[in-house]
Amino acid sequence: MTNVEKLSENRVKLTINVTSEVFDKALDMALEEQIKKVKVDGFRPGKMPKSMFISRFGWESLYEDGINNALQLTYYDALQEADVYPTSNPKIDLVDFSQVKKGQGFDYTAEVDVWPEVHLGEYKGLKVKKESTRVLKKDVDEEIEKVLKNKTDNVIKEDAAALGDTVVLDFEGFIDGVPFEGGKGENHPLELGSNSFIPGFEDQLVGVKAGDEKDVNVTFPKNYNEALAGKDATFKCKIHEVKIKVVPTLTNEFVEELEIEGVKTVEEYEEHLKKEIKERKAKEAERKFEDDCMNQVFDASYAEFPESLISQAVEKNVKGIEDQANQYKMPIDTLLGYYGFSNLDDFKKKSEENTRKQYLQELVLDKIIKNENIEASKEEIEAKYLEMAKDQDKVDAMKKQYPEHQIAYQIKVEKAVKLVCDNVAK
């Protein structure tokens, strides 16, 4: 028999009864272990008669180990009986040590942090508006412009290079007349104005022609790598080619080259794009509608998570980023900088924020699934496996990779989200 006392939103106190039968079993287990360890003249290890051990040392010598065994035998069953999901190790106390005696039971208490009950916000009758999927003329024009740019050709130019042109060049950099490592390149295509080289480099190549040689003088930025930061350098450049971008014109001939089934003319291509854009907008609008619906539910819900749960998750994330930094052989602050964090404290703060958000979303979805008695049938699970595998022959491999309970939960979540979205106020 287990009694549950709620100490807070995320901590409970269990009072657990150990029956005399369970404690006697726990003592017998302790006796078996001690017999293996004890050394007594005249007996090989493990061969001392149990009755002799008890006569010499008494059952009292086994109480500490017996109590520990009893806790192991009863604690996890008590959690299941009480429907409690712990997030930390328990703080255990005996109610009365004088109760402990062979042939009789005793009680103990276990205080433990637990997953909290979520306070679920309203999830039916929400006021959420879907975005328009109307296709405007500018949408089609922008799509056409992207396609034409992707088909742009670089054509040899006899005139001087201008911003937007591409020059193909050899270059070698020198500091105080001495070449430096990494400062050399051959037949390198460089689009002037792309800002892919050191500031000031590309501007000095405006006006060059094929066959020209030019010295480009620059100063490396102060935030450049340590060996070159802030230093003046001269790059000796040899120009091989100057190329200009030629963007094609949208014509029937261009459309035919795209080889789209049933599309031969500009008008047909524009209609084709309208349909594509419409489908894309519909998918994006549906996805955003679902996100907006669920975010409204999440924002209206709350749960008081135990700090033990949050700190465990943050520590795990910190360990992961530290291992990654070690793998790449770089300082952890450098790696964090690549991910947009200023320091480890910044990373921990964001990790805690994301953890709380993730856990709350999981609890909210679980609660909706429970409230609405949402289930996943065998047929739905099989259909989901087939959808993921995209080929009947690959279903078995998919089943090995993803256990059935995981697929069933995914289906339940999808149903819960659909239920929320289907019940938006009209």
C-alpha cells in the first residue's frame, strides 16, 4: 500500500509499506550475500551454514543490507502504483527505525521530484486566421526573375571590368615584399562587388581588361586571423578574362528549353508557375496555421517544472557542446560563437529556455491526447510505416529503425494537432 502526498506542483512524498514477507525476503537476500563474503575458520568462502552465521552474528547484522534490499524491491513498484514519474533520485527516510525487525514490516517515506501536471489552456474555439494563398502578379514575376538569373551566362567581355562583372585572375599576396601562406591563387573567378575578398580589393580591379597586370594594395581587417590582422599587403594580379553576365529573355524558345511537360509558350509557363506558387503557398499557409493554433495553446498553458529536470537537460546539452569542441579541437567559446552564442552562460540560458518550451509542448500534447482519448490503430500504424518507407519492400527496415510505440505516438500527436485546428472558431 502506497500513500501519496503532494508537496508542490512538482514534488511528492510517498509513504511506502514494506510487508513482513518482503522484509524477510530482503533479509534472506542479504544473508546470501554475506555468506559469500564472510571468512570463518574451518569453512571455505560461501560454505558457512546459515544457521551458524545467524547464531554468531544475529539477524540484526543484516538489517542495513536488508533495508536496502527492501527499498529496491518496493520503491519502483510503489511509483507504478502511485502513477508517479520521477525526475530525480528520492530522499528516503524510515518512519520509525524501531519497527525494523525480522518477521515484521515497516514504513518508509520517499520524497521525489516529479513531472508536473500541465495546466492546459483552451484548445477548442481558438481565433486563428489562415494566411491568404492568392497568387499575385508580382509573385509570378519574382519567380520568373529567379529562373532567368539561374540561367545567366557569363560571356567574355572585351571592354573594361565593371562592378557586377567577373574577372578570372592569378594573384599572389606580399607583406613587406615577402609572400605569405594562403595568399596565392590561380585562375580564380571573382565577381566584382560580391565582397568575397578583403575590403577594397575588388574596387581596385574595376577598369581592368584581359591581359592586364595590376598591384592591389589592401589592409587586412583587425578581426582577421592573428597572423595577418591589421597588416598592409600588396597583391600582384594577372587578369586572364573579364566576363559579363547575360540574363536571358523570357521567350517561347526559352520556355521550351526548360522541358516542362505540356508547357511550350510564355503564357503556358506563367500559368504553370501560378499553379506551383498556389500549391506552395497553400502548404506554407497550412503549416503556419497549425503552428499558430498550437502556439496559442502552448502560450495559454503552463507547468512548474522541477529544477532537477531542467538542470539535467542543460548539463546534457553543455556536455554535448564540450564534446563537440573537443572533437573539432577548438576552444568552446569559438564553437559557441559559430552558433551565435556570446559565451557558455548565454548558451545555458538559451538551452534552459528551449528545454522548458519543449517539455511544456510535450505535456500539452499528451494532455490533449488523454482528454480526447486519441488512439492509433494497427492499420494507421502500418500506413504510416508505408508512407515513411515509400516502398513496401522497405517497410521492414523502417520498423527496425522506428519502434511501433514511437510511430503510434507520432500519429496521436498529428491527430491532436488536427483536432485543435479543426475546432478553430469559424
